[in-house]
Amino acid sequence: MRSSERVRRSLARSDVQTAWITSAALLIAVFVPGLFLYAYAAEESVEEIDRWFQFVLQVVVREVDQHGPAAIHVEEVRGLLPNVDAAVRVRARDGELLDARGVWPDPENEIQALRRNAGEKRDLGSIWLLQRAHWIVGERDAASGLRVELALPLRHFASETSEIRRRVVVATVIAAAAVLLIGLVATVRAFAPLRRATAVLGDADSGGLGLRLPSRGTGDPIDRHAETLNALLERIDAGFARLRAFSSDVAHELRTPLNRISNVSEVALLKGGEGDLRAALEAVHGTTEELSRMVQALLLLAEIDDRRLALRPRKIELAPWIQQHVEAYAPSFEEAGVALAAECEDLAVEGDRVLLDRIVANLLDNALSHAPPGSRVEIRAARRDGGIAITVDDAGPGIAETDRERVFDRFARLTGEKRQGHGLGLALARAIAELHAGRLRVTRSPLGGARFELWLASRVPPALG
């Protein structure tokens, strides 16, 4: 990777950007007061120069009033001037130059002195005056009518201001380094939980999702991020656990019919009779049909879980619909010696008829397999809780309260029960009910066995239809 690319990627890092932003904010917080302090010091320095200049000018004007223009050459006056380079000019009322001493500076190198008794004041802009000017000039009228002009060099004051500026710059550089260090340390500490979380996640795999990210209990964004990831890890872990259990169950369920096919085929091959071969083929055919139903149920459950199954809702008149199921199952119930009765109000519901057919068929199959001979199974439809409730009651052994949720698990095996079928019917029935925004539950039946209750809204919610 080229160095320019590494630099670009480094600058794009969140922790580096945070460090720069933090450092810049702190540096501004230090630099701006320092700049104002320097400007205030420069303002005070120029005002001091003004006071000093007015004092010297006042003394020179007094000497000129007493001794005339030639006084500027007198040794006593020269001794009053702070520097041998000072320049003095004396003019008449009409501006005529009467006498002069020293070399007068260029206008571009001078600043005008202010008179505080005239209400004039300096401001923070004085910081720039000492950068460009080397002289301060001013004038005053003497009592004799003469005008005295004075120019004094600023070398001494400029060196003092330069020293102040140098110290401010040094202090700013030191502060900038300290601020940058503070920003880096603060950023490293702030991102430490994320680095620890990344290390924890780096050790995660499908077999070890029980780990959780540490939370400091502060409620800050990093803690909320950790809690959200922990909740996601819990869901993923639970999903993998279900997948492992499901895979194990599928393998177990497939092993039984496959062993059956293998055993029947082996026996038929050993005996070799035509009748044995026909019986073996019939057994294999029945077993493959059972496997086909299991696979179809699994595929349908997978489509429902992934929300890939689109509903095709339409209006269903409940009375004729339930009567069709009763007539279809009447021979099976009669053969088992179980009575099947239906009671339905004049109601209608909206749903996918093909899928709802599977629910009713699974519930009737379940009731038929558990109802003892000579008992009764009842299917009813009535209005309830703003929707439609379809119940199937049997007089079988019922389902213990502790098993009433587990019975809807895939390949569920209840204690002491000899299961019939592939163990996916009730799981599929509940999944279809929830796909319709409904619910399926089991309770105790007045007949003594189990009551399965399917509740559906009268109309499918628009988001599902």
C-alpha cells in the first residue's frame, strides 16, 4: 500500500478524527484567549507610549516658549529627549519651518500620538501598529504661537512587544503540544471500550456465541452500542441453538423412515418372492410419501420464517368452508368410531384459503389421533375479541399445562406420548396463524381433552395482504 493511501486511510479513522477535533477545539480555547491577551498587552504598551510622548513633547514646548526655537539645540533640551535619534521641528503660525533637529521619519514608518485629555483612546487593533511603525510623531502649539513637532523612535517599546509576542508564541506551541497529547489520550481512553468489544467479537464463532460485550453501566452511546450488540448476539445464539436442535431433530426424523426403507428393501431382496417385492414397494412408497410431506412442511415453514411466502387473501364463508372439512373427514372419523360435529355462526373471514385449510386439517388430524373410540370431536366458529375464533375440542388425554407451548415446537415429543405423523403439523399451523396476524393456542376442553383455538382477525392487515 502506498504511503499516501495509508495516510488517507489513517486520517479517515474515527479515532484520529476525534483526536484532531478534540485537539483543535482545545487549541482554539487556548489560542483565542492568548491572542486577546497579546492584543491587550500591545494596547496597553501603545497607550504608555502615548503618555510618555505627551510628557516629552510638553517639556520641549515649555523650553521653546521660554527660550525660542533655538532651545531645541540647547544641551539641556537634548538631555530631555530619550534618544539621540529623536527629531524636533519648530514652525511659525503660517507653517514656515523655523528650526529643526534630527532626521524626520517617512510617513509610512510612523504612527500619530493620541492625546488622552482630548478623549482619544487606543483599541485592540494597536497590536498591528507596532508591527509596521518605528516612530511615533505628534505636535503641539506653544503659548508663543509657535508649533512644535516631535518624532521619537520606538525601538525600545518594539523590542518589549516582540518579547511579549515571542512568549505568547512559545506558550501557544507548548499549549498546542499539551492539547494534542490530551486529545490523543482522551480519544484512546474513549475508544478503549470499542477496542475491547472488537477483541471480544473477534473471538466469537458459531460454537461460542455465549460471550457478551462488557457494559460500564453509564448509559452512554458506547454502552448502548454494547447492549444492542449483546441483544443481537443473544438472538443469533438462540437462532444457532434452534438450528442445531432442528438439524438434530431432522436427522433423527429422517433416520426412522430411511431405516424402514432399508430394512424392507433388504428383506424383500433376501426372500425374492413376487409378493414380498410388491409389499416392499408399497411400504417404500408409503414411506416416501411420508418423507415428501415432511419436506413440504419444512419448506413451507422456511418460507414463512423468511417472510418469503406471500398471502393471497380472499373472503371465506365459514359455515360452508367448515362443512367441507367435516364431510371430507367424516369417513375417517366413522372408521375410528369417533363422532364429528360442527357448529358455526353465519360468519366470514379474510385469509389465504389454501393455508387456512392446512390449519383446520392439522387440527382435525390431531383430534382424530387422540380421541378414543366412542367419544366426540366438536369444531365451532364464533365471533370473539373483535375477530373470529375457530375451536376444535376432543375427549382425549389432553395436554398438561406445562406442555401447552412446547406442543407447538417442531418435532416436539411429549412425555409418555407415542407420536403419530412427522411432528410438524401444529408448528406449521401456528406459523400460518401468526402469518395472518392471528394466534393458535391450546387449553383444557370441556369434553375432557384438548381444545385448540384459532383466532383470526375478520380482515387481513393491509401490510400482510
